[in-house]
Amino acid sequence: MTDDPTPIGQAASGARLMPRGKSLSGQLIVFGTLVTLVAVASSIVMLSVLLRRQARAHVVELLAQNQRNARDLQQRSLQELLWISSMMSESPTLRAAMDTYRSESSTSGPRRADLLATVGTEVERIRRLMGKDLVIVTDERGMILASSPALDPGIGAGSSLANRSWMHRVLDPGDPEARPVFGLMDLGGVQFHLGCVPIAMQGFVIGSLTLGDRIDSAWFADLHASLRSDVALVLGGRVLGSTLKGAESWTAPAAATEQGEGAETPPADLISIGGAEYLAVSVPLGPDGQGSPAALLLLRSLSSALEPMQRSLLAALVSCGAITVTLAGVAAWRISRSILIPLERFVSFIRSVATTHDASRRFDYRGLTTEIRILNEAFSDLLASLQAREREILLHQREELMRVERLKESEKLASLGRMLSGAAHEINNPLTAVLGYVDLSLTSTQPGDALRDRLEKARREAQRISALVRNLLKVAHRDTGERTLVDLHQLLKETVALRHHDYTAAGIGIHLEPQDGTIVLHANELELQQVFLNVINNAFDVLKEVQVEPALTIRTVLAHGQATVIMADNGPGMKDPRKVFDHFYTTKDIGKGTGLGLSITHAIVQNHGGTITAHNRLEGGACFTIVLPEGAREEAPTARPRVESPGTRAPLQVTSALIVEDEPSVLEYQMEILRSLGVAPVGARSGDEAIEWLRRREFQVIVSDLRMPGGISGEELYQWVVDNLPSLASRFVFVTGDSASETTRAFLERAGRPYLMKPFAVEDYVQVLRESQPTVSAA
């Protein structure tokens, strides 16, 4: 920590009472600079908004003027149409031709081509006189009499235009608004802007006159020159053409075509075309042939109007910004003399701590400002808190890692246990018959007989197989962690036996040298076996590379209430004995070791109140020393129930027995034992067959196997008896090949009945039956 003994709380309180000095001046300089920048920026923003508003009003005014000009052009076009209509109605030749054609069209005779030719000649004269692109004359029903130039056959002379909305309004005598109208018409893919007026004679409408201009680039150029603004032709929200590039891909707003023909100056709409902003007003052009409204949009670029002002604003912003930055630089230089330089020193110190990972270092703040002192004290407290938190995290991770590894180990052992349970059942069934018949054969041979010696050897080897199967089951089935009294020498013998074959096959010696007598420990048998197996496995991996008489020696010593297990080999030794118990430390190749075996071993020994150390021997090789507290000497170690040899016990008082066993050889073996004792046994090969026998008669003893494939198992048979013949439930004796299975142990504890482990000897079988006799007699 710091050299100043003043507590942090007092230092902070003192800092509040001290004048701010340089730190306050620095804050004022920064605050003043920020206020200046904000004021300049706010002024520029307000000016920009004001200029934008004025520019928009100016552009709207120009657009309104253009709109009025466009309406004046329309009005003049209308006057021209009315004048031409009047001229046509006063032409004697045209009037006589149309009147004659009208009177003859009511009859069924053929139409006179000379009359239509006369009308066509007059139409061509009008087109040349007016300089129009299209002239059409129809009768009062909308049938085309003549057109110039000639139209397509589909809409030529004799075709009807009555279905066009603009034609309907001109010729409909019942419409009080039947006036000259404007509209659009598509002829062969080319759009025409039309003006249509009625042709009247003596107060009656005898036809219509339509004048049109082709809508092309020349048409748009004339409008642009006349109105001094950009234009766009919109039909039903779709842009048909414009003087602006890229406007064809723009979708016009609905309001662009909703303006009525008699409306005055409409409000301008702000739209975006090609990334630029435009103000737009619309001038109605009338409907097209289907009645969709068409309009001419007058466009003025707001972006172009604002560009000069924006350049001026940018210049002002740059000028003001330069002045402000200069002032801020001077102020920052003055602040750095009092605050920033000490702060940079403190930041450099923090970086050096982060680089070196040395959280014990402290910053020398003497002679610096009060703020740096307070900051340093807070940083020192943070380092201390982080160190404490790091220790907590490491401890938690170590515990979590150990739990994960134990869970993984439990899952592996559970899978192995399920596999070995089935294997043990299949091995123990024939092994039971082998041991049983050897025992029966030994009772019929005389001592000293050569056959008896062979049978004794066969019996020992069969018992060796039985012990090996039981050891495998003990390793595979992890228990609940309960500690009992364990015979250390017996546990070491069983553990060595698990790897004895591997050692012998590899040419490696494994020697167990226990101290005389018995050493009893209060421990978890499976966890201690895991400890010894981890060391034995590691030694095996190392000794495989030793050429000259590799060996592992295991010795035990009991002194001062502590049991010591010394496991030493003559291999190359350990690279770093101090790290062998660290998590993930391993010298094996990738994929051949996780570095967790010895760390788990260390944790198990510690949980048992012991210690484990590792060192290299002077003569070469590694040595592990495990020290564990001795258990109570007056108690005997807990082991699985063993039947006593038949001695001076009461004779067997059973006359009838039901044997339930699916393995024929084991069933026959049990029945032969019972027959030799004068009991009349009945054999059942399945649970279903046993139930049939129990429904027919009563038995003094029921000996049932627990695992029987298919149908009813021994457990289900027992439950059936409890439910249906409860008086016989106390006469059960169970036989199993896997008492290490958790489900098997749970059932046997719940039933509370005697049981035998396969393979079993004759005397074990008889002893269990004797133990069940009081219950049978009582029954």
C-alpha cells in the first residue's frame, strides 16, 4: 500500500475540504471551451434552419409563379381550341359534309367516302395551320371521322373514342360540366397531351375536335424553357418523363395527382430525387383514356438553392472551429502542466502493473495533486480486492474442476458398471456350476488321491476368477462416498491384482511388501483404490521405457497411529516433482494424458485427512509416499457378508424347496446339493413357472435368482409373493451374480432376506439355508 498512513476515508474527506486549485481552473477552462463550441454550433444550426426556411419560401414562391404561368398556357390552349371549334362550325364545306354525314348515318345505306375525304382535308389544313402533332374529328357519338396524321387501323376512321373519359365529358349532353377538357392518350406506345372541345351547330353538338402534342424530349424542353423550372409528367403515381435524370425511377406521391383543375396555388411538397431535395407543385393535365389523373409536376431544387448558403456556413464553421481549437490547445497545454502530466504518469504505472502482473506494486503520488492521491488510493484498494477475488476464483475453479472430473469419472464407471454387471452375470453362472461340481467331487475323493489334488487346483483357479470378477465390479460401481473400516493390505492386494497381468505381460515387476499384521483404515474403499491405481498406472507408463529390470515396489508401514504406503519405481524419475499434483500438469504426449489423475489423487488423500508427497530417489526413479490416519483398532473392517464354514450347527430342517434359476447347470447344481441333504427340491426355469408351482403347493424355502432374462425377474417374483402369498415372503433366499449393482443392493436391503453371491461353495449354500431356518420354522 502507500507510505501515507492516513486512512482512505479521511483522505477523501480532507480532499473535499481542500481548495480545488489547479484542478478547478482546468475544469473551468474545459467548461469554457465546451460552452464556446456549443454556442457557435447552436448559432450555426439556428442560422442554417432560418436560411433553409427562407430558401424554401423563395422556391415555393417561384413555383407558384410557374404554376400560374402553366395555367395561363392551358387557358390560351383552351381559347385556341374554342376558336378552332368555332371556325370549323362556321366553315360551309366542313359543316355541310358533317351535317350530310350525320343525316345519312341514321340510314342503313353505305357511308359516303367523299364526305369523309372532305372532313379529312379540313383536318389536315387545321393541323398545318396550328402546328399540332395530332388532330382528330369525331361525330356526336365519338366515332372518328378523320385524323391527321392517319392513326393505326385499330383506332382509325370509324373507330370509337366514346370510352375515353375525356371524350365522354365533351360529348355527353346530360353533363352540365361538358366543357373543353384536357387529357392524355396513348397511341402506339407514344403519349399525347390532348385538348378536346365540342363542335356545335345551332346549339347542338355534332361532333368533337381533338388537338394533341406528342410528349417527347422536345415537349419537355419547351416546358422547361417556358416555365424556367424542371418538370415531370406523372400519371397515376408513375413518372412518364422528366427533365431530371433518374426521375423515371422515382415514385410520385399520391398528392401529386389529387389537385383539382380549379384549385389555386397548392402547398409545395418536399421530395427526394437522386439524393437531392426538391420542392414540387402540380398542374393537372386531365385524365388518360382509363380515367387515371395526370399532372405536370413543377420542380425546384432546394439543395441547389441552399448550396451557396451552406458553403458560407461551412466557411464560418471552419473559421470559428479553428479559433476554438487554438484556444482549447492553449488551455490544454496549461492543464497538462498541473493535471495531465501526473495523470499520464499514473496511467503508465497502471500499464506497467498490467504488463508485469505484479499487483503488489504501489504508485508514488507524493508531491502531486489531491485528485491523483485519491485516485491512487482507490486503485490500490481495487488491486487488493482483485487479488482477493482472484484467489477465490482459483479456489472455486479448482473445486469445480474436481467436481467435473469426478462427474465424468462417475459417468464412465456407470457405463462400465452396466457392462460388467451383465458380464459378471454371464461369467458367474457357469463359474458357479464349475465350483459347485468341483466341491461335490472333492467330497467323494480321499485325501492324497491325485484326482483330489487336481480338483483342489481347479477350485483355487475358479476362486481366483471369482475374486477377479468381484474386484472389477467394485471398481466399476462407485458408491455413495460412505466411509467404513477398510483392510489396507487386502485393498492393496486387490488393486495390484487388477494390473498384475499387464505388468507381467510387459516384463515389469510389481512387488507388494506389506508390514506384518493388519492395518485398518477408516476410509472410502473405492476412492483409496483409485488413489493406488493412479500411481500404479503412471508407473506402468514410465516403466515401459526402462530396459533393465523395471519394477514397482509397494511397502506399508504403521507407526504412531498413521499408515504409510510407499510406492517406488526404478524409472527415469519426474521432471518436476513439485508440479505433479497441479491441475493439467502432464509430461505425456497430447491425447495420452489430461494432467488430472494425480491432482484428483491429491484431493482424495487430503479429504481422508492424509498427505501425499512425491520425490525422486537418489538411486533413480520416482517415489510416492501416502500417509493416512489409522482407523479404530478394536473394530474389524467392514466386508461383504461371508458365510461361515459348516461346523457344529443344527442340522438342516427343510424338506421342500423351490429353486428358481434360468441357468440349467446352476439349477441342477443347487438341486443336487439339496438332494444330498435329504431335501426334495423342485426346479423352475423362469418366474412364470415358479408362480405356477406356488399356486399349486407350498414350499419351506424359495431360492430364487435375481436376474432372469425375459418374463418375470427374481425381484418381480418376490413382489408377486408379497402381494398374493405374503406368508411365503419370509422364506425367500436370493442368489445373484452382481451384488455391487446399486439397484441390486437397494432391493436386497429393502427385502432384508439372506442372499448368496455367485459363484458359491456347497458350505456357503448350506449355511445360508441354515440361517433362514428360524424364519421357516416360524412360518
